[in-house]
Amino acid sequence: MPHDEPSHREEILARFSRLRDWLRYAVSRFNAADLAYGHGTTNAFDEAAFLVLEGLRLPIDRLEPFLDARLTGQERARLLNLIERRVHERKPAAYLLNRAYIQGIGFYVDERTIVPRSFIGELLFGGLVGEGGLLERPDEVARVLDLCAGGGSLAILAARVFPNALIDAVDVSPDALDVARRNVAEHAVGERIALHQGDLFEPLGARRYDVILANPPYVDAEALSAFPPEFSAEPRLAHNGGEDGLALVRMILQQAGAHLTANGALICEVGRGRARVEAAFPEVAMLWLDTEESEGEVLFAWGRDLPGGRPATITPPNAGVARPPRRKTK
């Protein structure tokens, strides 16, 4: 019997009373539908847990205490609707719920911007910043730039990590910046984060920064053409990195040095493009940072080593550290 027939729907609503019933049902439906993941989860169980918990406005990291909770009729109807929409519409669960999380911090999201997810977010909280990290003195960071800011998540995380910094966030999409504006207001950081619409460094003039964070589009044309529906649901502009995926990455590396202070640093996510980036910039000293889920997909470079960079006034602390200490976050 098809899942969307009224009689089947009524049977499900009547029989599934506990949260664990809905979790099991969601996993079964997602596995049968062969969905694609990658927007905060990597498998059917984690996707189902996120959808059920967020759908019921429960803490997304505390499944066990609620497994035997009995749900109201309205709650059951909401979960059934979300599960079936996830299967039939093939949109990321974050779009269905208008919510995504990085390091346990929530952000509003909709189809106007990419679902926020970045290895840089994990690095900011996982050893890159603070004692023993490459950026050892976060209190002294005065200006931060978030390039290709999307919905503003990295800028907002930077406001937490660099407590005294003023932050500029730039994106070419006015729609994405509308989402970012909502997130900046929700997190009450409007006095510290300025949003700019434009192409990379273009709206910033000659301004220089102590830290530049960049998570640009880096999907190549072949991979883009093979996207599953979940990734195609996101703005194509947010993924399209040109023929080899590195068109914007090259521009950032060429231009960032002129926008960094004497001891400033660039942290840029490049996906699987490490070998091509190193071949294109053999003169640039790059460090490659690992996270729990990635290896060598984020580069770190001092501004003094980039084209147009100013010589450092002093040797940056821990300049020889190849990567920050790894810390489990899940």
C-alpha cells in the first residue's frame, strides 16, 4: 500500500505513539528511498534523529531521554509530514525545519542560501585558536573577514571565538545576505558584524584584517552535473567553483595577501583540491588542517607568504605547527 494513501496514513498515526516508533519509521523510510546526506548528517539514523528531535523542538543532542515519550496527535502528524516530505521532495532536512547547527550552535536556514556546514567551524573550536594553536591570542584579533559568508554562520562563530573583533561578512548573493541578516539579529551580534554584498574583496576597499575565513564554492563542473537532488536543492551559485572547482579559491589566494595585516592569516576551505592548489601556488607556504571528518581540506597561510602580503613585524606564534590538535566533537 502506498505510503501516501489516507488509510495507510491513519494507520501510522494511530499505531506509532512513542518517539522511538517515529525514529524507527523514519530510518526505514529513508533507507528505502536511498536518500543522499551531507547537510549535517551522514546516514539515515542521524538524519532521522535530527528530523524527529528538531521537529519536536527537543535538544538535538539528547535522544535517549525522550525515546519512550508518548506523542500527541498533533506531534505525530507533524513528524509524518516531515518524514514524507523528506522522502518525496528530496530536500535537506535543514530546509524542511529551517534550522542547521555548527558546533551545537543553531542557525536559521532556507533555500536562499546553502545549508551551513564548514570544517572551519570545527577548527575554530577545536584547537586552531587559543593556547597551543596557530592563532594563539584571540583577544588581540581586531578585524575578521568572512568571505562567501552565505547565511552568516562563520561570521557569527568568529564573533564568539574572537571576542574583541569587528567582523565583515561578504557574499555575492543578496538573498543569502537576507538570511545572514536574520541570523545576525537572532544571535544579537549586529553591533560587531557588518554585511556586504559584492564579489569577494570588491566591496571592502583597502581594508586589512587579522584573520580571513573563506569557505568558497569549490565543486567542479563534473561533480556539479552529478549532484543528487538534496544538493541540487541548494543555490547552484554556492557550489559552482568552475571547471576544476578552484576558480574562486585561486582568486582568494591571489588577493588575500593585500587584505591581511602584517601578522594576519588566511583560513580557506578547498575541498579535495589540495594538490591543484599547491601546484598553482608553489611559492606559498601552506599548512593543511585536519578535522574529525576531513583530512587536508582546509588550508592555513600567513599573509606574509601570500602574493602582495606584508612582511610580518614579528614571527607569528607557533608558525611551525602543521596542524592544530585534533579533538573529538561528536
